[in-house]
Amino acid sequence: MLRPTIHRWRWNCVLLSWKEQRAFTLISDSDLQINARFIGLRHQGRTRDYTWIQALGLKFGHHNFTLEATRTEKWDDNVDHLKLSHDGMELVIPEGHSSEWNSTEGDIQVERTSTTNSLTVTIHDLAEISVNVIPVSEEDSKTHSYQIPTNDSFAHLEVQFRFFGLSSNVEGILGRTYRPNFENPAKPGVAMPVVGGDDKYKTSSLLATDCALCVFSPGNIKDEHDSLTMEYGMLDCKGGGNGITCKK
């Protein structure tokens, strides 16, 4: 299996208030849209936001799927902090390792990978997404001076993506890095300073496809000659003081 060169990059989204939520497009292709909702902190006297991924919104064909890390004051590993929906209906998957759900049409599968707070979403022939819900630990908060409030653990998502057959016209904060003509300005293994694009990739909601450069169009048939048929290696994305940090 071919794998891209290992590299990292950072992307900081701009949050205007101390605690605000905004959605941005990570991947936009003709048959797949993945948006992320970010939560963040900006304390008085600081010019930089601390941001984490709180939710993902997926659109494929004429269906949608959302997964969110639910807010909790005190973190408990034994409590499930995942909220799921499919086509607007809440989805409840029994707790327990390997517990799974499949859509009626068989185009999406969700499987728990631990008793609570971890799962894998597979959209057949398009993407595999592994998710863990974690809090911002007291240790991390002290080390990085996040100053997380005592009434919120800032539960968020650590996400790994694997994509199949993206088109050469794929867009999005992460999507454009898969284009054949994308040039990584950083050395392999070194984090890029910032991959910007707030104005280009901001969406009105978690499931919206109205960003300035979004190309999602489920009615169109993808040109097989324009499809990058290789199976990409896992893309590991985390939030924190550097915004969203990803490693291919």
C-alpha cells in the first residue's frame, strides 16, 4: 500500500469570544463533506486562541451523520461522552467493545472500539474515521497555561482519518493537502507554522456545505479518471494550543 510522506501542519481557527463554537470544512469533495466544530478559549491579554475539535459533521450522498463530544463538568472515563445522529435522528449504540450499528442501506457502519468514548465510523469506499473523546487534563492545562475553567472539562475529539479515492479537486483545510499539486512548505516531520483559510472554509453550521470553496455535489458522478485511487495512510489530528495539528 502506498503512503504519503510523513509531515505535520497546524491550522488555527479564529474564535472571537472567550468560549465560542465555529464550524469549518476539513474535507469537501463531490461525494464527501466533513466539517468540524471547534471550541476554544482566549483569555484576557492573550492574542492566541486555544482550540479543540468538539464535533464532526459528515455528508455523503444524500445522507448525513454527526458525532459530538458532550460537555461535562467533571470527566469520568466510565461515562460515555459521545452523541451521535444519522439523518437527523439520534443514534444510540449500546456501550461495550465491538458493539456496532449499520445503516439500512449499508453505506455507513459505526463500531465501538472500547466500552465508552471510542469508535470507528466507516463510510464505504470513501473514508474511515477513528474517534476518541478525551478531556483537557489538569496537567496539560497547567503545562500549557490553558486556564481551563473548573466547571468544564473541555471534552473534545482526537480524530484519525483514512480516505479512499479522493478527487484531484478535493477542497477543505485538510482536503487541499491531498491535491496532486499541493506543496508542503515544511520539512518532513516538522510542523508547518499555520495553514490558514478561515474565510474560505467557514460554514454556517456543522452540516452546511456553504463555505466559499466547498465542492460537495452528491448529484454529480465522480469522474474515475479524476479520482486519486490510492489508499491514504492514517491522518492523525489533535487540537490544543497550536490549533488543529495533523500528522500524515
